[in-house]
Amino acid sequence: MEGIDKSYPGVKALDGVNFELRWGEVHVLLGANGAGKSTLIKILSGVERSDSGQIYIEGERARIQTPRDAREYGIFTIYQQLTLIPQLTVAENICLGMSPTSRGLVDWDKMREIAQDIIDRIESPLNINAQVSDLTTSEKQLTEIAKALARKGKVLILDEPTSALSEDETAHLFDRIRWLRKEGVGIIYISHRLDEVAQIGDRATVIKDGQFIGTVKVAETSADSLVTMISGKEIKETYPIRQVERGKRILKAENLSHPKGKFSNISFELYEGEVLGMAGLIGSGRKEFIRALLGLDKDCLLEVELFGSTRKIRSPAEAIDAGIFYLPADRHREGLVLPLSTADNITLTSLKKYAVSGFLSLKEQDNASHQFIDKLNIKVLSPKSLVRYLSGGNQQKVMVARALCSESKVFIFDEPTTGIDIGTKVEIYMLINELAKQGAGTIAISPELPEIIGTSDRILAWRDGKVVGTLNASEAREETLFHLISRTTNSHAS
């Protein structure tokens, strides 16, 4: 890709960007949220058209104006939001649109043979007869990869492929990527997790503010150098120094259990000025507990002590009224209302504050939105801009702005930095620290153990629906914490 330009109303998304991919390499595409990565990939995938610039494939100029054009060149994109049909089987999804026929009817045996051959090639244990809706996220991703290979895919674009995977699932995916590399497939890998770059990447290209910054060999480049290229400045401290004195108790949970066994005998306390981390693998019970705490689980109504009074929360609305604000991990499905404006999303749970004589004051709403946009450095043309068009990091900041707007006293951050760049991550960490200084109590959930250790005061280690240990974050080590949340014995640490 040479000299790629793309502009939208009021913004220059790409300005003369260059990008090169070789056969049999993993080329990592890096950049802050809003840097232009997604736009560049959309142009290569035929979803968007560039204003100027050229694309060459094997030295020949390529004309890519639609997704079909891209597929004909062997270019396939596997997005975070997968495009499989959940009601169909693995085999049916792999062969979708190219099903073999016999006498005008689908040849089911041949279809399964084709699908099984692809699955065997990538050395996956996937059951081709399984319904996609029953698969794990990693199995769905492998089905997408198999689907691309069945169409003779030569270039795979993987967009944040590990964002919803466990450590074991990530390792398995990396094994498959290495196999694809040996087979000569060119892979464009988009990620904000710099530790993954060293594990899987051959080269890395950085884009900043729509401009090409440079391409480097991963083996010859440090993570700090990449951070400087991405952010344009040196980030010395990823996690803020925690120096907040703990205040009085805000929340107390004592011997709480789920009637269907999703968690049992959960006890802990949360204090003013404290960040309480929750670490655990998928299915450990910590997220199921939070859903019940917020009134999202109709099978389980928890009774907790909140601000000194016993209370049962029956719905998220009651949680907000009680001073508890939840920022979900899936900002698109559970956090944001994508067809609404940035201002509407920021003030969504606090509209009464901006009402005059029972009617919403658009002026007051706009003024409040401007304050939070400035405070959190949200990159948006105006509060009226639709939130769907913001980058992932700026969308996450909008959710944080909504939480601040609510003036809550307990904040629950569920995977707050998923899919956002290192610079925005640091801003989120600083904000969590600032909330603690203001006396709020925060519960932080993250699959990244360094993040949990770096942002928390205490950490609850979850396994098999139980809290199996409580660690002081200042003394915690990744190895110790991982051993706690993954081992199968019943010994406890405290």
C-alpha cells in the first residue's frame, strides 16, 4: 500500500500511509486509538475506498473497491465481531456460499470432507458437526480462519484476536498463526498488547494521527521504543503510584452464594479510596458475582451492606440509584447506545440533573458533555457526533465520562482497557487512581494480571466460584497470582 489518503468530514484519517506485507510473515500494525489502523484495513478489505494512493499485490496494481474484490485477491479480515452464522455447523460455515452440489442439491458428505480437510490442515480439534453457537470464542476464530483457507486465503487480517481469549486459548491461537506463517500466508496482526508483538510478530508498522511513523523489525526493537513511536512521547510509568489512605467501609459482602452454584461463600469488604482487584480465569465466578450484585441475575438476589445499610439490588437502575456504577467489558453490546450522540451517551444515566421543568435542557446537557470531553481528552468533533464513529479508546472514555457524570461512590470497571492503546490505558489508570483520591471505592476486573497488580491495593483471587486468596497488590507477583487462580487444589493464600 503506497501513499494511502482518506478524509472524512472534518478529519484527515490517513495521510500518505505506506504499508508492506511479505508472504509468510506476521506484520503487526500498531497505533493509538484513532490513529487510522481501522481505516487502512477497511481500504485493504474493500469496505472503504481511499481518496488516493495505490495497492499492489505481487508487484501488480490491484483494484480493490468492494469486499468481494478483496476476497478475489485472497484477502480476508477476521474482526473482533465475528461474522459466522451461529445456527449453522462448523462445516456449513466453512463452506458457506461455496457448498458442493450433486444433481442440484447440496452434497453434505463432500461438504464435511472439505471442512474436515481444512480443520486437519490447521491441526485443530474442532468438531465440524458442532453448531457454531456452542463454540468458545477461540473455536469460532479458528472456524473463521478455516473459512478463509477454504477460499484460498493468502492474506489474513486479524483484528484484536486475543481480546476475549484466555491465556491457554491465546497460546493455541499463536500456534495456529505460526503454522499459517510456515504455509506462506501473510498475516496482518492488529493489537494493543505489546507483549504479544514480541511473541508473534516479525515486523511492526506504527501509524500515528493518520501518518506513517515507521516500520521496524520486532526482534531488534524494544517495547519502550514502540510505545514512544505510538504515543509520540516517552511513558515512564504505566501504572500510577498508589498513595491513597483507606477511608471507611463502603461495601460488605458476607458468605454470599448463588442458588445454582455459580459462586459460593463470597466475603469481602470495599473501602473508600481503595481499588479492589478481582483476578480469575474465564468461568471463575467473579463476573457472575458482579452480575448478581447489580441485579442482572434474576436467579440470585444478593443482600449486601452498602454505606452502612443492608440492601438488595434488583436491577441496574437500582444499583445506580444506590451509588454503584458498572462499566461493562463489552462496550458495544452492553455499554454504549451506538445510534445516539456522544452527549446522549455521557448523560444517559443522569438526565434528571439536566432537566428544567421536567424537560431535558439541551444547553445544560451540552455544557456538561463539553466538560467531560475536555477533562478526559475525548477526541470528537462535537458532543453531537454519533458515538459509533469514535475509536475504541474514545468510546471507552465516553463510558468513563458517563460514570463520572453519575457522581457514584462505587465503580466497577470490567476489563476497562480491552482494545485500547497504551496511551489511553495509562489515562484510564490515572483516572482510577484519581477516583480513589476522591474517596470512591473501585472494583477492577481484568484478564491481564500485570494490570490487576499495577492498579489495585488488594486482589481477590477467584477459582471455581470461590475466593481462594486475598493478596496485597504491593507484594503480589504474577506467578503467585496465576498459581492461585489456575491450580486445582483447595489450599488458600491470604
